[in-house]
Amino acid sequence: MLYFYYDLDFNAVTDMNEQAVNEMSADDYSSLTKLIMVILDEWGLTAAEQLKVLNLPEKTPTRNLRKYRNGQAFPKTADVFERLEHIVGIFEALRTSYPHNKQMVKIWMNKCNRHFVTRPPLVVIAEDGLPGLIKVRAHLDCTFDWFSD
């Protein structure tokens, strides 16, 4: 179960930036990749939506997601790093908000929300990509948006 997935040091991941990810060992980056895939699966994103959220190359076959689930690391690009950071930030905020009931995470992600013009957060993420990830994270994590201008 993802909700209690602790193979990775979440403090290191939530403070993630391009330099931190580049300094990760291959095993840690592989574990992070598997964790991200589990998160996206548990949120209920389709394979096509996962490709869009991760901004993987346009012609990436959805069947390639299986390789990431099995531990092949994501491409090391700044854009992918930024998206991973937001996915883990959303995951952590939801884990903090609902520490004893992981079903509430799925309910919250799929329930229409007035902060997103009556769209569920999952739809915001799937349709808007990176801006959607940022919107959902900023809504969930009050500390994330403190220093933004």
C-alpha cells in the first residue's frame, strides 16, 4: 500500500530540486520513480494522463509506463524533476491531511472543488499538467506558495 510506503526518505524528496535529484543514487532515483508511479496509479490517472502529467516525450507508448513501475528511472530533465517535486508535495500534503484514512485521499482527489472552478483536483492535474499540479499543491500546502510572486 502506497500510503505507508517508506523506502525513500520523504524529507529529502520534498526538498527536491534538480541538484538533489542529480545527486541521488541510481537505486534511490529508481525507488522514487516506482513511488511516483504508485502515487499516480492510486490517484486513478489513466496511462495517457500519466504521460501528460509527467510530460514524457509525446510519442512515448503508454506500455512504457510498465518499465517505470518496474524500476527504470524517469529521464533526468529539469521539467520532469519539477513535476516529481509537485507530485510528492501533493502526496505528502494529503498524507498529512488524512493520516489515518487513505480512502479520503481518493475521495478528495475526485470530488469537485470550488477552488478549481468546480473541477476535481484530479481533473485539474490531468487536464492542466504542470500548472494543474502547481494549483493543487498550492491549495493543499500553505507553505509551498509563501514566497511565490
